[in-house]
Amino acid sequence: METVHATAIASSSAAVLLRGPSGSGKSDLALRCLLLGAIDGAPFQLVADDRVIVEVSTGALLARAPAVLRGLLEVRGVGLQRFPCVDQARVALIVDLVAPAQVERLPEAALETLLGVRVPRLDLAPFEASAPLKVLLALRDACRGGAGP
């Protein structure tokens, strides 16, 4: 078990781990994903914000919130806000938040090993208007076991 500085959101029990330094847009991107609404019946729910407990169970990497932060999301300029949340979800994708110039136009598939579990990983610019949709598309690809159509 390990605690990582990240935010986790889930759609259909598959989680995305949003990583980046403080102020990089993790909570902001999570908020926009949470408010994205239902697309093909796949709304996002909060798993954890700021600190995420990750652990391995039966070969899967699971994410959950520390009890004190469960259901809370920091909305910069507004304060802590309560959101519906899930207790835990399987991490299916890691998204590292980076500057727009660092995002590859057509990235090669990448994997990262976290606690011995290989997870698809990609870089995204968090403040682009399309970022929440890109997270949803990338999660769908990761859950299908590949990238693209």
C-alpha cells in the first residue's frame, strides 16, 4: 500500500489517476470530468482528491481515499466541496498533467509499473477545453486494452 499525491476519478468502476505537482490542475480537471455528465452512461465519480491510497488486490491496482478526505474535492477559490464518491476503484489509466508543449500529437502506447502492476499512462494538458473528453476517451481505450479505434 502507498499514498500518492494525485486525484482519482472513476467511470464504471475503472479509475483514472491524475498526477502532477501542486497547482497543476488535478482537482480542476477532476471537477470538469465530474460535471461532464453522462456520456454513453459513463459519468465520472470521485474516488479521492489530493492524496490517493493505492494498493494491490488480486493483481489489480486499487485506488481509494483516506477516510478524512472521502467525498471531498478542493475547488480552488471556492473551498472544499462534497461530491458523491465510490469507496474504491481499479486504476485503469494514469494521466500525468503536463504543459501543452509536452503533449505528443500521436503518442506511442506507454505503460507504467506502480506497485508491480502495469498500467497504461499518458500525458495531457489539463486546462484544454477538451481535456475531460480526452480523459474519458483514453479511459475507454485503456479498458478495451488498446489505444484508438
